[in-house]
Amino acid sequence: MNKCHPLANLALEQTIDKILNQTQKEIESSIKSALNDTTQTLDDAIPKLGKEYDKIIADGKKEADKIEKQIIGGADIEARNKQLLALEASVDKVFVKALDQITNNDRSGDYANLIKSLLDESTRILGTSEVIVSANSKDRDVVQSTLSGFPGSELSSDTIECIGGVIIKSKDGAMTFDNTLDARIERLKPLIRKDIAAKFGVGN
Amino acid sequence: MTAEGGVQYSKIAEIKGPLVVVDDVESAAFDELVEIETTEGERRLGKVLEVGNGKAIVQVFEGTTGLSISGTKAKFVGKVMEMPVSKEVLGRVFDGLGRPKDGLPDPIADKFVDINGEPMNPEQREYPKDFIQTGVSVIDGLMTLVRGQKLPIFSGSGMSHNLLAAQIARQASVVGKQDDFAVVFAAIGVQYSEAEYFRRSLEESGALKRSVLFLNTADDPAIERIITPRVALTVAEYLAFDLGMHVLVVITDMTNYAEALREISAAREEVPGRKGYPGYLYTDLSTLYERAGKLNGRKGSVTQVPILTMPSDDITHPIPDLTGYITEGQIVVGRDLFRQGVYPPINILSSLSRLMKDGIGEGSTREDHSEVSNQVYDAYSRAQEVRALAGIVGKAGLTEIDLKYMDVGDTFEKEFLTQATDENRTIEETLDLMWKIVSKLPRNEITKIKDKYVEKYYKEE
């Protein structure tokens, strides 16, 4: 076995120390540089993080606003619809009651005047008094007595189903004018509904 | 409205397409409403188109299918068609003739308004100049809509214009003001699924409470389509000029309206104009489009976004052509972008808003809006030229600056143009995105923006 010279050992040790020192320095420098890089990266990330944070918050707020709008909008519509249905039911009740009262009204007194004005209006619109007049069974007598003022007119033998008033037809059958109370109420229904709704405090 | 009714005539001379000719009519007026009663007692509505020589020509809205000469009666109601209006119409869904379609009763009317509207006194018109935010970047940023404007969307069949229409209806708002805003949505001849989509979309987003919907579906009689935009605009005018609201009217699809007009014109044996449409198509369209605007001394406004599908994507077709003469710009939906899956596929190079310049800038949107928008237009236009060049010489043959413009084009389409259907971008977000695109260019390429804005907003990548 060969033995090394002591000087050779010393040189070897020195070389090793040198390498160790150099390596240590390199490692320290790398660590320092890595530390700097990391610090820099962190520093750079902070504003990005801030932006990202703000974006998430803003998106979340937007989403929350959207959901709030959906919930409130939906609830408002639902409540309004229920109110509309309730109002309509009440309006219908008022209508039924009013129609009942009109149907059962006494046919004496002013009613003859009403029939006369309905006949006046109808013959004026048709442009002739050569007409056939139809009425319901309750009104036939009143209508018959009023027709004397309308030469050429005659009362139809058929009766009609209505709460009152007359239907007038030209004798050739080409023109008809519905002047029953039902038809008049139907034509004015939107305005009557508005008035009834106003009594319930809607639409004021 | 009076209690006095109208005369019913039972002599029907002829039934021709959607028209009924009534004989021995002594007094009828042009546009008068007519109730047609079938032999089965079914009632349909119509209006008088012509009167004379003891005859009246009546256009039946619900069509003449099932009508016969004997037994059919026509009652001339003695008034024109009216729409009951009140604040109660908000949140309601109506059919194409203005009848409730949501299972609720008729709205309690504040008043009854002639659906043909009253022409706006030109002298009383106020120039539109206030911004409406749609939440859609490409519209807000590059073809800004202003209150009182009429800005149509030109699309093609099968493209995503209905998604866009619904998105605008859901998101549109007046920024920074407490003024009331409402949307009137008129769907003309749309498929049932589309009508449902519009209704559900507004309902689920909570926007229904400030909207009124008029839905005429494809299976509804074509003639009803003549009425749908008119009832919608009548309600819009009431909300705007009686209640002081800012109203956005979205009408889709005006092509179906013009088709219905052609059908009636053919039945009346009128001399056809281009592609069989009546010669008065321009005049007729103007009676609808000109109902948009603002009036001096009145608080509200009516803004219109009519949507029309161009047959064969042909922008020279009479409908887009004549529409373009009347309206103040156009938004063109592009087939190429649509095929690439871009939503909204708006071709900005064919689109413009003529009133944009007055509705943007400091105090409306932001000081830099006009200039950054010009720069984006310019950059995207260059990008398209470079893309065409790359198609010939290949990407390798392009210069560095050409490649930058190509990148700008891609970013524009992917990040700015592309937007989710439920994404509501504020005008600030839109402008920031525009600066992001502009910032992809070297500073010396920014030639359309003042230095002070470049210094403030430009962030070179």
C-alpha cells in the first residue's frame, strides 16, 4: 500500500477547503438571489392579488345584485299578480250584483223612456225605422207601447235572452244593431272596471 | 269610449286571403275596428282598409280560415283599434293584438289610445344625446345607443340575434340617473320556444317587472303581425310621454312584419314593388321607426332597437335597405363570426351608430371614449387586412407590426367581443377592455388618441 506525502495531503485539504468555500459562497449567493427573486415575486404579486381580490369582490357584488334583483323582481311580480286577481274577483262580484239589480228592476216609470231613447239611437244609426225589434219577455210590453212612435217598425215574435234593451234589425236582414243593456255594459265595461277599481283605491 | 255600438252587417260579398269584402255598408271609416262573427259564434278582429261604393274591405287580424260568405257577420265598432294603457301594463305579457297572455285579467286602463299613434311634431323633437348602457361591450363601446335613437340590428336566419335582443332587454339601463327605465319587447312571428325564452329570461332576471311583452308566435295569424309593433309602440309612448319613463323598445323580427304586409298587399292585388313587397314599404316602415324619439319639455324617451333577419344575409334586400334609410345607423350580425362561435357575433366594420358621437364622452361615458373607440376600429380594420394578407403569404411573411395587429384582432374577438349571455359589463369595464386591446400596439401606432389620454390609460405590454 502506497503512503501519500504529507505535502500532498496538505494541498489536497487546501483544495477541498477552497472548493468548499467557493461552493458555500455560490450557495449563499444563490440563496440570496432566490430570496431576492421570491421577495420580488411577492412584491409583484401583491398588486395583482389586490386586483384579483377587487375583481372577485366586484364579481361577487354583481352576482349578489343580480340575485337580489331576481328575488325582488320575482316577489314584486307575484305580489302584484295576486293583487290583480283579487281585484278582478272583487270587480266581478260588484258586476254580478249590479247586473242582478238591473235585471230585477221595476219596468215601470223611467224604463219606458230608456227604451224610447234606445230605439231612437238604434233607428238613427241604422238610418231607417223600417225595422224589426227584438226584446226579452219582460220588456215586450214596454217596447210594444213605445213602437207606436216609430212608423214602419214591428216587434219580433221571438224573444231574446238579455237583461234589458232591444236588438234592431233592418227588414231585409242586412243590418243589425245590438242596443241591449248587456251590449252597452259590455262596451263600457273597461271604464266601469276602472271606476270600480278606483273605489278599491287602485289606479288613483 | 262611448256606450254607442256599431252596426252589424251580414252581407259578405267576398273572402280573399286575409281580406273580407262586406257589401251594402252605409257608414264605415278608414281604419275602423271590425268584429267578425263566424257561423259558430267565434269572434275575430279586423280593421277597415278601404271604403267606397257601398263596400268595405276588412283586413281580419286572426285570418279568414274557417269563414264562409253565408253566416259570417261583420260588426263595425265605430272606433279605431285602441290599446288600454296604464302603469299596470308593466310586468305583463300580451299577445300580438294586446290581449293578456299571462292568465291575468285585462289591465285596468288609465286611458285608451289609438294604436296608430300620433305623429311627433318634428319641431318638438329633441336631439337624442343621452347614453343607454346595454351591458354589451361591443354596443356600448363602439356603436353606443342613445335615448330616443332608432338603431336596428341586421341579422340572418339562425343567428344569435334573439339571444342578443333578450340580453339587451334584461340589462339595458340609464347610468347614474334615478329616472325610471322600462323595456317594451315585441316578438313578431317568433317560434314558441323563442317566445318562451324571452318571457322566462326576463322573468328569471327580475327584469319582467319593468318590462311589457307582446308575443306573436309563428303559428299566430300572419296578419296579427301588422298590429304587434303598433300596440307595443303605443304602450311605449304612453310610458314615455305620459309617465316620463325612458323606454327601450326591442322589436324582433321586422322581416316577419314586412312579410305580413306583402301578404295583404298581394291579397289587395296592389302593384308589387321590389321582391313583391308593396311600393309603400318605406312609408309603412317609417310609421313605426319614426315613433322613436324625445320631445321638448317631456321627460321620457322612446328608443327603438328593431331586429330584422336579412334573407340570404343580403344587406341590399328591400327590408334592411329601406330600414337603413330611416334609422340612425345599424348593428350588423356577421355570419363568419357566428360560425366561429363568437357571441355576440357583431361585425363592427359594417356597423355604426350615427348618434354615438353625441352620447359619449365626458359627463356621459368617459372622456377618452370617442378616441379609444376610433383607435379600436382602426386596429381591427388593420387586423382584418393583415389576416387577408396572411392567407396569401402565410404568417412567416408578415412583419413584426403585422403580427401585433393580428394579435390585436384575436384579442378583440376573444376578450372584448366575446361575452357571456348573462354578463353585464359596465361602461368602465368596456372602456378598460378597449384600452387593453389598444395597449397591445406599440405606442407609436396609437395615432387617434390624444397624448394625455394615452399617458393616463395606455399600459404597454
